[in-house]
Amino acid sequence: MAEQIVMNYGYLGILIVSFTEAFIQPIPPDVFIMGATYFGLNPVVSAIVATIGSTLGGLFGYFLGDKLGHPVFVKIFGERYLHKGEEFFNKYGIYGVVIAGFSPLPYKVIAWLSGIFEMHKLLFTIGTVIGRLPRFLAVAYFGDVLGNIDKLYQLNIKLFYLINSHYNPIFDVIMPLISKTLYPLIAITTLIILIKNRQFGIKLIYALILASVILLSLKYLVNEPRPYLVLDNIHLLANEGCEPSFPSGHATLSFTLATSLMHYSKKIGIIFLIWAILIAYSRVYIGVHYPFDVFAGMIIGIVCGYLVKIDTSKLKNYIAKFYKNILYP
């Protein structure tokens, strides 16, 4: 049925849903965009069409806010959005439009309020495009990836064999040893950092814990079997039993440590980054992970490692204050 809707309405459906959502109807266009690209529509064209529709719909909402004013807005959305909207525009201006366009915040409310408080139409349009286009591109490409999951799986297998089948006696000794350095090196490095800089050491531990929680959650949610359990002709130098494969825990934790240390000392961080890359490569070489497992681990590790740079108390207060100003009276 979903495929039939996409085939019948295609880009026009994306345009209509995006247009109407931007000023009145509650269904977000993201679901339709994702479904459209999943069933074969071009993700770039879909995102552009959705952005055009949302921008035109936003401008129509702007017109309604400008012409109908406060009374109609209060009847549709409620009085608290009016008061909070005024504070929001005084504080964020065009950046508020960008944030509402990209985030789950109710964009249609922002469109009406932009007209009510007479934001410049050009600034409103620019803010909408900057906020909406990246969001719709991300959603469209996600749907496209889901629609081509079989092709990605085949690519994953080809990359695995490309690495795993090109082996030599020297690497057969070195790669398993590199793989085994992960936990001892994490323990030793974390202990040294704690002794030298307790505050940074605690942040490092938090980053590693967060990375562990994410990777373990994904492992048992995705539940992908190890390559050696489903593929033939593997050069297997280690065995991880039946533990799920995606994402690679070694890649995740090594990149978390390396990225964290980049914010402690760039020289040390670069050394550990090289080590993390070798760890990731070794996991495919010894036959216990697919390349996409380690790529996902790298991304998770880099994100978690970067968090040591953030002042978490300030970030928490800023986010709480931001959402309180928008959502609550």
C-alpha cells in the first residue's frame, strides 16, 4: 500500500504534505519522504521538493499570521505559544527559524509567529531553507539506504573479503596482537590520566561508559551474526563466540580513547589515533568483524570521545533553558 501511494503521488505527494505541514496539518513530511526514497524516488530531488513545499507553506503560514493576527493564532495553537513565541523571536531571531526548521520543534507555529511579529520575509525564507534542506536530505538518504540495504550488505561482504583474503605470515602474527592491546591500554591510559588530571580522567571514563552503553545496545538490537558464522572461506585468527558483530566494540572504544586524548594532548592523540585505526583494521583482518562494523564503531567512538571537550554542566543548563523558553509557559 505504501509503495502504491508513492507510485501514485510521487514528488507531488511530497510537495503537498510538506506545504500543508508547514502551516496547519500535524503530519510531518519526513515519513513520506523516507517512504518515497525507500521505494525508489531520487533522494536529492525528494529533499529539494520537500524544501520548496515547506518554504512555500511556511510563507503561507507567515501570510496567515500577518493578516489574521493574534486572535486566530491563539484559537489554533493556544495563548502560551504566543507569549513564548515573542520571547523566542526577541532572543533568537532568524536562528530560531533555522532551529525550528531542522529540529522537532513545531515549525508551523514559528511560521505563523514570524508573520505576527513581522520578521523580514527574506530572512524567514533563508532561515527556512537552511533549516529544512539538511533535515530533508538526511531523511531522504536514510530512506534510500534502507531501500538499498541488500546492495549495502553485498558491498559489506565484498569489502570484508578484500581485507580478510589478502593476508601474509607477518600480519598473521601482528594483527591478533594489536587486537589484544585494547583493554590493557585503555586501563593503563585511563589510570595515568586520572593520576595526572583527575577532572579529564573522569570525563574520559564517562565517555568510555557512554560508548559501551551505545555499542552494547546496538549489538543486541541489530543482532548481526559474526562473519565466520555465515560466510565461507574466511581467514579466521580469533573467535568471539556467538556475540553479535555490529558495531565493533574494539573500534568503538579505541576511537573513543583516541578522540578523547586529542583534547588532552594532540601528539598523544595522534599516536593513539594511528593505534585505533590499526585496531579497527585488525578486527576485519582476523575475521571477526565486517568493515561496516568498524566504520560504525569509529563514528560512535569519535562522537563519544568529542564529548570530553564539552562543559556538560553548561550544556545541560543551556538545553534546559532553551526548551523551557519554547515549550513551557
